[in-house]
Amino acid sequence: MENPVRHEVFTLAQTLIVKVGSNVLTGDNDQLDVDRIRDLSAQISRLRASGRPVVLVSSGAISAGIRILGLSGRPESLSDLQAAAAAGQSHLMTAWGDALQKAGHRVAQILVTIDDFRNRQRYLNVRNTIRTLLDLGVIPVVNENDTVSVDEITVGDNDQLAAMVATLVPDPLLIILSGVEGLLDGDPGSPHRRLIPLIERPTDELQHLAAGEISSRGTGGMQAKLKAIVAACGMGESVILASGRRPGILDEISQGQLVGTLFLAAGSSVAAWKKWIGFASRPAGTLVLDPGACRAVREDGRSLLAVGILRIEGEFGQGASVALTDDHGHVFGRGLANYSAAEIRIIAGARSDRIPQLLGHVPYDEVVHRDNLVLIDSNN
């Protein structure tokens, strides 16, 4: 039966981001499940028929490479992981390319690393490439470039990547297809857990529902998924988490059926510039604020002034991305600093009219202007 909320969320989406996890694409023998790829490709084709462009974010390169290289299981060393990714990526892309082309669609491969999102110019390059491909009617197939990634190959995951890709396109709906049917209630491991169909206000407090759950083949798990989902919802994007092993799952989602868990966007969509600040840029330092400044920024929508800064952590230059925290260390925002760390240490706690006396110049009244500031705590 069609659910009104699900129907509205799908109808309002202009672009669909479909992320498919390793546990969906890989069988018990660590080989790619070609039949499942063909089935999902047929469903993606039907999504395209609804008039919405689709971006596919696909895991599975390392899992495919394990079989190709004759390894007994997922490697632990970085070099072996990169070798498996190199061997498996072409096999993965061939499987998707063949299946989608048979369904009548052209495809293009895009391999990225986290640094392609953290660097503003490279971020824009990725965005322009994806949007151009969509305008040409091509389905981009995106994966992390595990052959050159370092830290990301062990702690990163394609759920985060998919959420970042969603910041590149207009009015996205992110669909994460996993080996689980959605978010379950109760303690992990309990046989009585049930599916939660709707999360209206996604926050980090959901992490207790996923403690200890890990992925058997991918680098993430439910905790990694929830982290990416909460961040995406905070940027004004809705997310559906569902089982990629369920027959016809994408068809059911497009029909507004009550499958998986729907995480609703927190408020209106955030401007593209602020999405990059809040989600993709890497903070070079931290500004710890007093309670008054926290209220001004979080509740009153004001810029950050020097008078409300308690202390500065890290070294950074003017224009750097910085994290904003309260005096308990809770990160609630990010922004671009108008002053360097050294200058902020001099003016921290001072009123704006004292900045000329302290620095000898006053190019800005604000340390972080509201136009360059994003709240990332979904409780606010």
C-alpha cells in the first residue's frame, strides 16, 4: 500500500542517488552476484523512466578483487587491499556497464577520494562532471578510488561517499541499499527487534541502536551508515535505508511503499556553498565558544564574534574551515574563519570595537560570518 509520506518524498526528489553495498553485490563465495546486478539495473532503468536522473554509487571492488586474486578473505594490509581494489574495479564496472547498457543506458565511471570533496576546486570539478553526464542522459557509476586511498580504505565507506555525492546534485533523494532491511529498534543482537519505518528527526543519538554492528565485507556498518545519514539529513536531504536483497526494492520505493527506514531531511535544503562547508570541507582547527555565543549562533542565527570565543585549537590561516564547539566539546557547526588562528588568539574574548587596538587593523567585525557558517547538529 502506498504511504503518503513516502510518496511525497519520492515525488519531490529531482535526482536519485542509489548506493549499493558490498553485502548486496557479493555472494557467499566472494564473487559478484551478476544476477542481482542485472536485476538492480533493470530497476534503475525503471527509475530513469520516471524522468529522474540516477547516480549509482557502488561498492564491491575489493570484494570482487579478492576472488580474482585468489585470496582467502578480505586482506588486512593496505597494499593487499589496494591490489584487490585494482583487480576488482574493472570487473565491477564491467558488470554494471553490461547490465545497464542492456537496459538501454550509457554509463560512465567516476573514481574519487575524500580529498576530491575537501578541496573546493576539485569538489566543483566532480560536481560539474556528474551534472554534465546527467544532462547527457548518462548514468554515473561512482566509487571510492581505493587503489590510491590511504586512511579512507580502512575507515572510510561508500555511505559517506554517497551522502557527499548527494550534495552535488539538485533536490536529491539518497537510497542506501544494504544487507539489512533498515534501522531496527531495541538492543543489537536481540531477536525481538523490529523495523523502524520512519525517523522524523535523525540525530547522533540513534547510534545506540547500532553499537557493535559491523559489515562483513564493506568497511562500514550500521554506525557508519547512521553517521552518513544524519549528516545528509542535516544538509536538507532525505534518506531511505533498505535491503538491496529484497526483490523489487527500488520499484517499491518508487511506488511509495512502506519498505526500509525513511530518515526525513532536517528543515529546508542547504545552499550548495554551505553544503561544502558543512559536510565536505576538512576543519583545520576548532573554536570553543562560551554559552552566550553558542546561543547566538545556534538559536539566533547570528555570526560568530570574537567576544564569545573561549579558546582556539590548532593552527590555521585566514579563510580556513573551522569546527565550532561548546565548552563541553560538542561540535555543532563549521565555518570559514576571517582571521588566522594566531590573530584569533589575540582577539578571543574581546569586543569587536577593540580589534583595531589589538591587531592594528579591523578587516572584519566577525570571526565567522553567518553566510559562511553551517550548523551540523540536527538537534538545532
